Amino acid sequence: MNLMMILEMANSAFADRIAFTNSEDGSSITYQELFDQSGSAALAAQGTTSDHFAIRDVNSLAMPIGIFASSWAGLPFVPLNYRLTEAEIEALLTRITPTYLVTHDDHEEVYTNREGITPVTRGAFLENFDAQSKPEDAWSMEPEDVAVLLFTSGTTGEPKAAILRQKHLVSYLLGSVEFASAEEHEAALVCVPPYHIAGIMAVLSSVYSGRRVVQLPQFSAEAWLELAKSEKITTAFVVPTMLSKIIEALDGQSTADLPDLGSLSYGGGKMPLPVLERAMALFPDTEFTNAYGLTETSSTISVLGPEEHRTAAASEDKYARRRLVSVGVPMPGIEIEIRDDDNNVLPIDTAGEIFVRGEQVSGEYRGIGKVSSEDGWFPTRDRGYTDSEGYLFLDGRADDVIVRGGENLSPGEIEDVLLQHKAVADVAIVGIPDEQWGEAVAMAVVLKPGTSASEDELRSWVKDRLRSSRVPQVIHYKDELPYNPTGKLLRRVIREELIA
């Protein structure tokens, strides 16, 4: 099965239904127009010598057209992080040439007469098409074809090019979305960037379900709230930093006043419990879902659903209530194991590296190959543990573990304790070099407006709740912590600042 079959099915079921709306200029396309323009764009790409179909732009109508056109043309779709510097963009482009490149109109001169690049501006891409112009040959039905080449965020080094084949993306869709399940009035608000796996799957899952997608090219809390209300949005996905800003924008209000918003999913990073609790209070009629996944797993592999949110929030049992900060249980068809450094499976409530296996899991990189084991287990490099009911808790990246005097310390454990302090709004724990202990515990902390907390107070807070080895030796106060656009904490940046 191919992604184009997903679009073909949607077009057959609801051709005249609006598929995508760009809030920036109000333009929209129906499912029939999406199908026709994908065919026209596929033919244009096939008319070049390109091996890839790339896009460098914010969320626009070019995004869904590009995804399906690339599958029709038999070219891997490569969304580039438009926030990178020109030098960083250039480094990525050299890895995928020759390529057909859709880019923002402002970048037209940058790629004109560039060897190995066939550029087309977004405006021309959307306007110059013929509804009757489509490839003569049918699209490939080979499940091993590369559907998407997605560069990882590169928070710990050079971005890796994750390979997602047709079979991985289709497997996720068939296992998580019911075809034509959306009513015509339903609308999804998409604000995550197109180079994020959540942005890719938002397009595919919405098309498969028949849901209208409203695109927000540039996120701001105020714009998000206004659009959710005016477009009567019924479902949305945000990363934790976005939800935090939305909560800040609603300061002083008792409710978000979004009666149409039936569901709100979040993921892409660790959600602070105070932010989630405040959000659930402001959106009393909205069902919350925490979705945990990776680029290499074709998006979500575990979910904490609405009922689990309500049960955990209402529970007086401390063990049950803490599940509110978990990422739930594995999706159907997904297996998860927690292993130690020697690859041994660990018991419950014991932190180690998270391994995952399932049909949607790729675990493959361009130039590197498969990193999964022969029996399909993929090492996520995320640390975590499961409780007695199978709920998965994240504990940071494996690379973030602090080794102090031979003892492994989890930054997430210390951060969770500090976030319970009434004055702490955000916090990051990192390890920095220390002559005596190898690594010292260092902390960057953001305090809530109008509050104060001394270094001694924060150290005592940790010492009273954890062992003394977890107490931060270095504390640095900041106005805000650095995050990338998809909500991932940039610990490398914080570590460099604290070392300096």
C-alpha cells in the first residue's frame, strides 16, 4: 500500500470536502483539488533529473501536495528545517542532491542556476498546475519504497537522515486511524512545523479520516487561541512549550472558552505537571491525550488517553496519580522493553533505555543503515521505566545521564522534584565537569513571576526529597530556557552556558 492510495480513498469518499485551509491567506483546497494538484506536481518533478522531492517552507498548502506528489512520483519527500542557517541548509541539501525543491518565494534567487537543484517557488508550485496533467504510469505499490527522508533535530550532533518507508507510515495509519471517521464539521489545527514527524502524520491521519486541516504557519499563543475559536477547531496537537505559552496567554481567565475543542493532544517533550493540571482546568470539556513517539518510529508508540488523564487526576492514590506524567501504554502492535547497559530486560520501576518493536518502526538512517536488532528491537536512546500496569514514564535521554562518582543520576528525577516547588516555573539539570566527582550536578532554573527562591532553599528542597548526591552544586537563574521549535530542551546549550 502507498500513501497515494490513502489520498485516492479519501478523494473517492469526499471529493468536495475541504481538505486544507491556510490561515495565513485564507486559501483552501478540496480533496479533489489535493488529488489533482498532487498529480500535476508529481509530473513536474518526474520531468527533472531529481532523486528527491524537498520543501523548505513553513506550513502551507504546498506541504500536503508535496507529500502526496512525491509518493506519486516515486521520490522520497524531504521537508527541511527552514529555521536553520543558510550554511546548515546547504549542508543538508548537499546530502540529497539532485533534488526538486519547493521553497519560499524569498529564496528564489538563492537556488537559481544551482547545480543539482531544480527550484520552484511556493507561489509557482501552487498556481502553475493542470488538473488533467498527471503521470501516465500508476504510482508504485512497493512497501519498501522510501516515502519520507526526515532529518532529526540534531540536538546532540549532526542531524541524521531517518528513513521512513511506505510500509512504516501506512502501518501507523492503519493501526491508529479509522478511515472516514471524521464528520464534515470536524477540523484539526496544525501548528507543528512540516519538518517534524508530528507535522507529517497530522497531514496523513487527517486525510485518512477525512478531517479538515487548518494550518497555522507561525505559532503564537494568541493566534492559536483566536484561530481555534474562529475556525471552530475540534482537535489539535501541541508540544509542551506551546501549551505553556497558551496557558500564559489565558492568565486570569477561568476557562479558555473553546467549546468546540473536543480533544487536545500533546507530545514531543516532557510536560510539566503544573502546566498540564492548569490546562485541564482551563479546558474542562476537552479530552487530553499524551502521545509519545519518535521520528524513527513513524510517530506515536504509546498513548495516555483521555480516560487515563481523568482517572489519574481524580485519584487520591499517589502511585496512581503520578501516571498523569506518564506517556501511557503502548499502541496496539507495539512492544516496549526497558533494558540496562548490558541489554538485559529490567524489572518494573527500574529506569533504563527504552527499546521498541513494531511494524511502524523503521530504525534506519541514510548512510548508516539499520540500527535495529535482527529481531526488530530499536534502541530509542530515551531512558524510562514502566510501572506495574505497564504505564511508561520518560526519564530523559540516555546521553543526559550524569555520572557522579560512579553513580548514575537522572536529570528528570531531580527536575520532577524541583517543579513541585511553588516558585519554580521551569528547570533543567545537566552534568558539568568536576575534578573530584567526574561530573557535578548543575541547574538552570526559571522562577515564576513575582516569586523568589534562594540557592540554599532550592538545594534544601532537593536534599529533603532525594539523596544528597542529587543536590545541585551549581545554580544559574534564567529568564527562560532554550528549546528548539519542536519543544525539545536544548541541554547542550545549557551545559555549555553553565560550564562557561
